[in-house]
Amino acid sequence: MNCGITEQELLSPYLLLLKSLSLIPVSHYLISLFLAILLFLYFFLEFHLPSADPISLTFNPNSEFCQFIVSKCRLLHGNYCPTIWLSSPHLQTAFLSLFGTSPRFCYKRNLFQATDGGTIALDWLMHSDVVEGISQVVNDSNDRTPIAIVVPGLTSDSTAAYIKHIAFRLAKEGWNVVVSNHRGLGGISVTSDCFYNAGWTEDLRKIIDHIHSQFPEAPLFAVGTSIGANVLVKYLGENGPNTPLVGATAVCSPWDLLISDRFINRKLVQKLYDRVLTAGLQCYAQLHQSVISRLADWDGIKKSRSVREFDNYATRLIGKFETTDTFYRQSSSAQFVGNVAIPLLCISALDDPVCTREAIPWDECRGNKNIVLATTTHGGHLAYYEGFTATSMWWVRAVQEYFQVLLSSPYADRRHKTHIVPEPLESSIDQGPFVVDAGEDGMIVAAATASEGETARADTEEQDKIDLMEKTSYHLPPQGYNSLLGPLKKKVDQLSRYSRKSIWILAYIAIVTTWPLLGPAFLLSIKKRFRRLIGK
């Protein structure tokens, strides 16, 4: 009988299968598991083969300005080759937020007081500070050195790695740079009931007019990043030709906040970004709880698990929007692209894991004769690392080259000469106390306070002159949410101190993941060379 049971057991297909599987060495199972994990990571992290992909340009073919810019900017009609061990948009973006190194320098801070009582920190980096090492006071109204105004991303400030990269690059190449920190960021308390959001352009408008009145002889440029890019483009569309800016650049803009909101809640990996962004916004709210708790739903803010929930409990109420979708629609810059009346370069990565390509206003950019849209296949969100050591960022070099070409072009010269300089705004810089502020890396910066005076309205005769000059002035005709992944400063510093070895783990993962694709090609190349040597 026992023998009969054994035969039945042997005849059972499942028992035969289990017995066969038990004969396979354990090492084979481990190898299979390892390959399965690599395959999962390959698709989850969206790895790609390292390659030099050409830059895709979208612009109006009938625009002489666009053709001039494209012909002069070598980087725009070149290729972008990402860092080989960061061959993933998620690795690029995460590396920027967690491990990205940046130039070491010290800003000089100036506090701008708005009419509503709000305080905005303006962090300056002068060309002389970088090249000559001379500390220069920011008050020479006759200075003709071009000025670049930098607008950071959602919860980023002047200490973010990508902001320091662009500031240092421009300052080194002959520019004076000022980072316009958002209200409540840069170590500054909120001093009014007014907060910034993705569509709040009033602060940027006041800052630009203030700087222009202080430096009327200096050509003004602006670069916005992520949410800052959305704010900048919206401002340009609202003002049309009535802006003192000579040119601008928008890098990794979300364009349409409603589409971006749906995209960031679509896949698991995007939901991870959404959660990180929400944590950053909650940290920002915690810093200013005394004010925000009076104006918004504090319990809802603490329970928020997405950016949309935070906007519903905080941004919508503070900004007095009827619904969250209303806020997203009214704050999206895509609808203002057609009214942009100054030279604008837009840079976006098609694999951006935060700002989807679906929101890019292709037709609007193509219809406006002032806009050049440069898109790359890879790059991540505000990363664009290049070179094996990942110390250079392609978009930073592209923005600097574009500004330099534009500055030396006849377009910039005509616009700068014909734009009307407003009356200087009243300032209390000389009257206010200086404050010593310890920034990142223990740097000490001097801070002064400035206030925005009320601009006197022009009388009828002066307005007629302005209208006449605007009609005869040259400008190109109009047509047609650190960064969203801004790092939390305290958490990033803590993570950096206790996770120095993480970058090597990250590099190891990237290498072993791409080895199944690159390994055979490498071995085949060696084999061919060996055969040639034998043949000789």
C-alpha cells in the first residue's frame, strides 16, 4: 500500500514540479531574483541608454529674431548627453535634490518691503564678488552691468543647488545676479497676510520695477525655474511690452497646473513626488503657522497627503479662489504665452517626472515670434547633469549663452534704449538697520531693508508722451507647481550628514542596471579587437 501511495505521489504533476525545482541550485534562484529586480527598476526608474540627443527647437519660422537666436546659440542646435550613471529622469531629479553640489560663495542680502507689509529677501551676487573678490555695495545707479533676476521654484530659495549654479555662472560671465526669494522663504518671516502661490505675479512685478528704478542704466533679464518659470511667463503675458525686461528664460515650467496635477497623481512614482512636495509645503506652513492658521484650514493642512489637498485647505482659502481647479486654471501660464512681447527662451525636458510634456503649449509657442522653445529627450526636472562627475548642468550653460547672445544683439539694444525709465521708488535702505544673517555653510551676509514707495501717476501730457514713445519703440510683436522638488533645507542637511555613502550606492545601482545593456556591447568590442590582433 505504501508503495501505491508513493507511485500516486510521483504521478502528481505538482509534486513532480516541486521535485524538479528543488534540483535547481539556489544560486540560480538568486541570479533570477536579481535580474527580476533589475528589470523592475529599469522600467520603474525609466532608465535609458546614454546617448547624445539633439535639442528640438520650436519657433515661428517667419521670425527673424528666432532665426538669429538659433543661429548664434551653439548649445541650442547642439546635443545634450546626460551623465552616464544618471541615465534616468528620477535619478537626475533625486541627485539634484539630495546630493547635488554647488559653487561656494556668499550672497549680499537686501530686504524689500512691499506696500502690504510683506517682506521679500533679495540675495545679490555681483560680478566683482566672483571674479575680483571685491565686496561691492549694491547702490550704484549708474552701473551698466547687466542684471539677471532669478525666480526659484516652489519651496526653493537662493541656497538651492540649481539656483546657486545659475547665479554663479552668470556672475562669473560678467552679470550681477539677484535671487528674488518667495515670501516666507530664505529665512525670512511672513510679515503680512499675503502669501505667494503659483500664479502670484504681483511680487515679481514690484521687484522688477524696483530694481529697474535703482539701476536704470542696467539691462534687465529674468530666469524662472519650475513654479518660478510659471510665474515669470504669466507676468510677461500680463504686461506684454510694458516691462523693463530685455529678455527672459523659463526652465521646466509646469505650464498648465490642472494637467500637471492630474499627471502627478497618475503613476506610483509620480505620487512619490507629490508626497515629497506636500511635505515641503507642510514644512513651509509650519514655519509660518501663526499666520496661516488664521487664514486657512490648519487641520486640513496637517492631514494633507497631496499638493492638491494642500492647495484646497491653504492656497485656495488664502488666495480667495472659489475652487482648487479655479486656482489652477487662473494661475496657469500657458494661456498667457500668446501675449509675451519680449524675447523668451523656454527649456523643458520631455522626461520631466514632475512637469509633464502634455502641458507644453507647442502651438502657442510656435505662433509667437518672440519665443524659442527648446525641448530635450532627457534631463529630469531642473537637473540636466552632464559630464561623468555631474558637476555641470546643461540648462545653466544654455541660459547663460542665450542671455549673452541676446545682450549683444541689436534687439536688446533697441529695446533698452526705447524703454521708458520710471520714477525711482522710495527706499529706506539707508535708513533701515543692517542685519547680520548666517546662511548656508555658515556664511555671513549683511541685510538691509528697503521699502516700495508709491509710484506717482502720470498726468495727461506725460501719458501722451509715453503712449507716443511706446508706439515708436521697438519690440517684437506678440502672438498667438526648491523647484517643484525643492529640498527641505533642514531635512536635506540632516540627510547629507548621515548618508555620505548613499551616492556610491546610487552609482552602483545605475551601473548594475545598465550593465545588461552595455555589457554585451563592451565584451563584443573587446572580442573583435582580440581577433584582429590574432589575425595580425
